[in-house]
Amino acid sequence: MLFYDNTLLFLPVPDIPCTANIAAVKLDLLKMDLNNLNGFSNSTSINSGSVNLPSSFHSVLLDLKQMDKRDLHAFMKKVLDTVANALDIERVSIWFFDEGRTSIYCDYLYLKKFGEYVNETTLSVTDFPEYFKAIKTSLFIAAEDARNDKSTQELSEKYLEPRGIHSMLDIPIYYNNEIIGIICHEEQDKIRKWKREEIDFTAAISTLISTSLEIDFSRNKEKDFLENRRFLSTLISNLPGYVYRVVKEGDVWSIQYISDGVYDLTGHKPDELVKNKVLYYAMMVNEADKAAGKEIISKALAEKKPYQINYRISTAGGNIKWVWEQGRGVYNENNELIATEGFITDITDKKIFEEEILRKNNELSALYHFSRTLSKLNEPGILLEDIGNMLVKFFDRENVYIALYDENNSLITYPYFYQNRKLENISPRPFGTDFTEFIIKSRKSLIINENLKESLKGLDINILDFEAKSLIAAPIITGDKVLGVIVIQDYREENSFTAGQLDFLTTVSAQAAIALENAFLYEEVTRSLKEKEMLLQEVHHRVKNNLQVISSLIKLQTRYINEERMLEILKETGSRIQSMAIVHTKIYNSKDYEFINFGEYTKNLIENFQGNYSYRLRKVQFIINIDSIKLNIDTAIPCGLILNELLSNAVKYAFSENTEGIIEISLKNTEARKFTLNVKDNGTGTDDTGKITKSDSLGMQLVKLLTKQLNGELNVYSEPGKGVEFKIDFEEAVYKSRK
């Protein structure tokens, strides 16, 4: 049954095979219109073609047509109940395909015998391919013996037999020209022959269900549309900003839509901006940000990508705000840019927070560098220059100066004065009534950001030389004493400084006070040390000179002595004195008053021996193997005397006259503060080392005495023809204060 152009028609079901193509017929079925059912009497039997539709079926259709369909669920149940009673059939159900069209599930099943609605199973397309093929290609399936019908027999084992079903009448349900389900009529306990009017009736019911689904979908679609519009309006009104659409009309871009949030952010109403009625949006954008923003947007639109930018705007009230904008282009079917759409929100607080974090990080970094610089001991002038240079770099202002207060002489000096990109020399001046003196007297930090001259006048401060628009200053205080003042001035702008910058300067000035006090102390100590170094240097110089005089006197005396034994004694004495003089010479020349490089000392000692014993040593080779060892003066002098005696002994006794020989000297650092001195020759040697150690000669007595003084141990090794080796293990002497 079809309804078209408000005319009621009854379409007889064509007598065609179930496998026929039904595309054309399906289109006619979709044109059914039930609007004129009211024009027919319930008692009238209507004929169309060769098919008569009983008036009882007509009455059922009319009742269902007039039924309220706003509750689709209730309507579907009513359809099943009505059809079951109209056809006097036990089972009537409605099935729908799932989203992937891989199975069909029962949404409604009415059992007439029990008068109730129950659940039913799901049928898979892959399990029953012939049945689903028939559904897709036929107007209906009217299976009198369903268990043996070729379209339905595959349902027998799993579906028909367990439920006692013998006959089936299935009519497709269409939506948007596509089968979405079926209405199924099933007879139990007997085989039923389906009449033509029953098939027409169920086809009309299917069409009625399809129409109801379309009406419900349209109603829901409109409802969803209205709800989405309401939701979108609510969302836009609650956004922390505003959305916009800008369209291109010819060569002109104008705002087509802008949400009410623009008023809260900019102070301008939407009507002022739409169609550029009062002002262009670009007029609000900060000039410094326009070029960069335009470049970012142009590039994104050219690449058909979204864009994100930050920039500043001027509000209607003259305030500056930071905003974040995200948008993208809209393109027509020719891929031409026709509009842009996006969202803009206020990020001023975020920007202020970011700038504050950045400022804090910069301050912490600067304080770290200040601390490292101020922790170094330097002279006051160098320290103040370092502080001033760092302040200039950090603040980047026209004037930075450090003034010191000489309380004893009532003077103000300027060790550091930076102005207009250069350092200047400012002469000292008497303590007066200027700004520097005010900070010294008040002992407090100060910030003045506006009306500077009037503010200074109110503080009774001399303002003749003031060019600044704003300034900050902090006293340099250590204990109860004010050492000076640090001042930073901006010559260009008012409100140039923040309370945080004043706190930073106050912290720096406190650190500078400690560092400056240490610098003054360092300067005094350095001066005192230099005086003592000069005095100590003079002492060593005089000791050296005195020893040289004594050594020279001994040399002079040897000219008047003819006795060989006495001459030898004087040479040995002179050599001993010379070994001590070399120590003082090394100290005097090296400027190191505590340690002696013993390797260099040994070379100097050998040079002295070669001068005194040149005839005997003309065929003797010296080999020196000494690590880079420095001995303190209390160790170097006795060790030098020991070496002098051992060398003297080797020169005199190791070699026969005119024979070649080798004397090896080594000094090793064996442990912490412990050393081993070896003096070895390849001379005649002896088999009686005890004779050497027990010798009562002055030289050997000195060696043993000095070894003991160094907490050392003397060992002598010798064999005839293999020379003599002296090994002395000793400790470095620890300096003890002399009282």
C-alpha cells in the first residue's frame, strides 16, 4: 500500500519471483502516504487492481496512522500488538541491522499468547547467507513451510525448530532508500498459507514504520540541532575570550561575526566591530606586534595550517593587554581563501607571571654571579669596578654609581660612576645635603618612580643636578657603619623600577658591604704581608751576604797557609758555609720563603765543588737524579750540609789521582713527608763499612748528627772496587715556632 500526493492507493503485490530485483518497487514503496486514510469508512472494502483489503485492516491502519508517534518505543510496541491481533498470529517482531550490517538483532518481539514483550537472539549474516540474500533482493519473504523453503530452511535447526515456528512472513523496513531491518510474522504449531491482503497489509505496516522512523529522526535531528546551537551559544558565552569569523568581500576583510566576550576583553561592543562599523580590529593591535603577527598568519594561511600568535592590544579604556589567538582559514571549492575563524583570549596574567618568573630567574642568576665575584678577595678598587659593571649589565640604565663615605674626613668619593654609556671620573666632595647623603643618613633603601623632583624637594634634597625620571638606591651597610651608597637612575621613563628590583639592589648592597669590608681588610693584610716579605727578604739577603763575607775571608786566609792539613780544613769549612749560603741565595732569588727546589740546589752545590776542587774533579762525572722535590728551609739546610759532606768525602777518598769516576746523587719522595737520599760513587770501595760509619772525622760526625736531627737512618754499602753508597732515609722537618 502506497500514499502519494495525498491520495490513498492500494498496490497489489506483484506476482514476481522472490529473487527479482526490487529497486524500482522499493522507490514506490517509499512514496507511501497515509495522510488520507481519514477519508475512508471503516466498513468499506477497498479494491485496487485484483486485491481487496478488508475494512478491518483499513481500520487498523487508520488507528496507527492517527496514533501519537512522539514516543517511538511505545508506538512500535503498539504496532506489534495490533498486527498480532489483526492477523491472529502468535509472534510478531521487528529486527534491525547492526552498524556494520554483519548481523540483525531483535529490538521488539510480541508474544500474542502471553500478551507480553520479550527478548530474542541475534542472527549473523555469515551463518544464514541465503536468508539475508533474500531479504536484500525481495519485496517480501512469504514462506508457508519455512523449514523447507529455500530462503528460510537454513534457519531451521538454530532458529525455527527450537521455537516451534512453521511459517514466516518477513517484510523489509526501509530508511533513506536502504533496508535497515524487517518486520517478521511467525506462525507456530501449524503451516499457514499467506493471503494477498495479509501481505499488502504487512507491507503497509512496514511503510508506516519507515515513515515513523523518518519523522522521529527529523524530530531528533531538529532537536539535536537546537540543542547543539544552545550548547554552542552557552559554550561561546562562557569562554574566557571571544570567537570570530572574518570574511573576504572583494579586497576587503571585515568581521562577519564576533561573540559578546569581546566587550569584556576589549571594552568594545560586537556591533562596533562587525562590518568594521566603528573601528577595525587591527586598530587595537600594538604597532610593535603587527609585523610579526601578520607574517605568522600569512604563512599559516598559505600552507593551509592553523595559526597561533601572542600580541598586545589597547582596550577602549587605554589599558594594554596580552592576548592569545588561534585560528585557521576557510576555503571554497576552488581552494580559495574566503574567511578566517578563530578564538582570542586574555593571557595578560599569564604573561605577567611569565615575566615575573623570568625576572626572578635573572635576579637569581645575577645574584649567583654577584656572589661568586664578591667571594673573591680583591682590592677595593677592582671589587667596586666588578660590582658596577655587573649592575650596568643587569639594569641597563643611563646612570649607575657607587659612592663611598669617608667618615673620618667627611668626604664623598665616587670610585665607580657610569653615565650615558661611559665611565666618568668624579672628584671627591665634602659631605653635604645631596641625595647620596640622604641615603647615608636614613640608612634605608629608596624607590622613586614618578614626580621625582617634587619628591626630592619634599625630602629637602638638593636637586640641581638631577636628570632622572625614576631611581632606586640602597645603602652599603656593615654593622653600624655606612660604607657608601649604590644608586641606579633612569633618565628616560617614569615607573621604570619595581619593588622586586629594589629588593634585588638591597641584597646586592648587603653582599657588597661584606665584600668591601673584606677587601679593605685584604688590602691592609696584603700591605702588611708585603712589608714582612720585604723584611724577610732583606734578612735572607743579609744572611747570604754575611755567609759570603765569611766564605771570602776563609778563601783569603788560605793564601797565607802553607800547611796542607790546615788548608784542607779551611776549604771544608768554606764549603760548608757556602752550602748554607746557597740556601739563602735560592730563597732570596725565588721569593719563596718556605721551600727550596732541592734539584736546583744540588746543581748549585756541585758547581761550587767544581770551583773549589777543579783539579781533582776534572775526570769525575756527576749524575743527578732528583725528582721535582721542594724541601722546607728547616729540612733543606741540614740536608744540604749532609750532601756537602758526602760529596766532599767522595771527592777526597773515592778516586785515585788522574782516574775517571762517577758520582750519582738521587733524592726520592718515598712516602708523605718521607725521603731517601743516595750518594754513590764507583771508586775504590772497601770491605769494612764499619770503619766509615765509626770514623771520628768532623765530616762523618756532622752527617750522623744531622741525620738524627731529621729523624733519619744512615746506611753505608761498599765492596772493594765497586765504590761506596750512602743511603739516608729521613723525614721532612716540621716547623716549630721559636720563642
